[in-house]
Amino acid sequence: MSNPADRYELQSVLGQGGFANVWRAYDKKLQRYVAIKVLEPGAENTSSVLDHATALTKVNHPNVVTVHTVDPVIDPETGAVVEGIVMELVDGEPLADVLKAPFSRLRAQEIGISIIEGLEAIHSVGAVHSDLHDENILISKEKIKIIDILYRYSLAQLRTSLQKGKFQRDVVELYSLLYSILAAADCEKKALVEC
């Protein structure tokens, strides 16, 4: 691999956003599958996006998607070499889909605590999620992961009052998620034996 961008084979789109797409990719060097967020050409605040992604590599928590590195990749849509945020590939279904089927209060507690602990880990490194909702939580039997943290800015660049507002927004979004989880685990309506 003479070109560092050749390390990754981007295979299919996992999700699309306003300023980036997330791709399922194969890391040829480490022989593993990863998720790579590829910035759109001309994305606003690109340098701070990369700064924030770099800061998030400090978050090491089982309930937060792991950001491995920022590397050059070949954008399959344009063929251009661009910066990509290389992350852990998380298999699972969005919490939004999980909430459609009955589950126990014990499972609701497990999901809720995992989200709280993951968000606490994000906040502990001075970062915020800024888009915490039921599509940005992936659930599998073994894992509960917060994904798709917005990388639009570095909190270090914001005044203290604005930083506080960003943290508060995350907490309000967390309350909304917890309410939805508890409502979905209403055992009387679902008649679940394990409740």
C-alpha cells in the first residue's frame, strides 16, 4: 500500500448525514471491518470536525462507539482522497426499532443505565453528543452503544456559557430517551411474564 488511503476499502453506506456519510469499510492493514465517517466536500468547519474527532479518541467506554483514528481514505463517490473518521463497526438495531417490541423492565433498566454511563463518559472528556435520540443508540444482545456523535466543533472553542448549554441539551435529550424506554417497558400493557 504505497498510498495510505488504500488501506481502507469502503464497501457500503451505513448512514447519511448533512455533512458526512458513514461507510462500512474493511481495514486491509489490521484485517477487520470498521465504520468510516467521510466528510462531504466543502463541509463547514472541517478542521474543527477533525479536532473534535481526535478529542473523542479519548472516550474509552463500552457504551460509546470507539473512534480509532482520523485517516485519509478514498471517497468512493468522488475518487478523491479525503479525511475519514475511522470508528468501531457496531452491529445492532437502532433503539427506535427496539422500542416497537415488548421488553422487560429489567431490559429497560439495562438500556437506560448504559446510555447514562456512555453519555457521562462523553461529557467527562469535555465533549457533547449534540444529537442524542433513538436512532443514535444501537442495541444488540451483547452491546448498547451511543453512536453518531456530532463532530461540528470543539467545545474548547466555545465560551463557558455556550458549553453549559450544549451539556444541558444532551441531558434534556437523555430524559426524553429514558421516558421512551420506560414507556415501552410498560408491563401491564405488554403482559410480559419476565417483568
